Amino acid sequence: MARPGHPAKMARSADAPGHGASQSGPMHSQWIDGLVLRPMMDAGYTAWRDGRRVGIAQLVEGVLTVEAEDAKARYALLGRLEADARAAGVPGFADERSVA
């Protein structure tokens, strides 16, 4: 029996808000040249090396911003986010060969 004011059951991951069937789909990390690129929920990626974040990239209102001191991380983040923008049909990033 649960104490007064204490929930009798803790929410399981699928029962918690923002999880389960209503979630848009899995988000996967990607390994590129010694970096792990992890997607963020808000149109962006973070780059990690040896457990330390080394960069971040975001697409906000059609503008790409990349912050990374390491050139390899900056290039990987930019390429990954540009590819996502093209795939989503974001104006200015659309693949001109696929436009009729």
C-alpha cells in the first residue's frame, strides 16, 4: 500500500509523457571518423569524442550554426545537418538535381 501523497506506481518509460507510441521514432547516434554524432530533439546534433562534447550544430529558421573548435567535428556536424536539411526539403538546402 502506498503512503498518502506518494504515487502507488512510478511511470514506466512507455507510460511517461513524451514516450511510447506518440514518439516520432528512434533517434540514432552515428560514428564518423572517431566522433559520435548524437541527434538532438530540436533539429541539431552534438559531436562527442572520448566521452567529451566537442561540438554542436543546429538548424534554426533555415540557418545552420556550428560551434566546434576541432575542424573534423565542424565538418562532420555541418555535413550531417546539411544532409538532413536537404532530405527534409528545407529551402536553400534542396538538392537541385531532384527539383523538376
